[in-house]
Amino acid sequence: MRISIYTRVCLTLIVVLLVWLAIRPYTSVATAQAYSPVQYKLIVAQSEDQLNTLGKDGWILVTCPWGTNGCVLRR
């Protein structure tokens, strides 16, 4: 019985992936640290000009829940 090329390639790929999964826990992983602490801000007025100004300062809009008059931003 001959093994087709497709079967050989699939089996080789499976073996390579299993070896990679077996070796992976023994490799060192560099830990990542945040560059700076995350800041949050709650604003009450929701004018487009105010949001654009805050966006230029580096603030990112997180949420503006319906039924409230405030927005949460983070930087």
C-alpha cells in the first residue's frame, strides 16, 4: 500500500505542530508591562467639539450609555 504525498504532508505537519506544542512550555516568555497607567475620565457634556478636542489630547471613547448624560474616556 502506497502512502500518497498529501497524506505524508499532513502527517508531517501534524508531527511538527505536536513537537512545537510540546516544546512551547519550556521556552521563556517575555512579560509585557504597560507603558503608563491607564487613566479614565467621565465627561458630562457630549458636544462633538468637546469629544474632538479630547480625542486630539489622546483620549479614547469607551462608552456613552443610553439614558445617561455622560461618557467614559480612557487614555
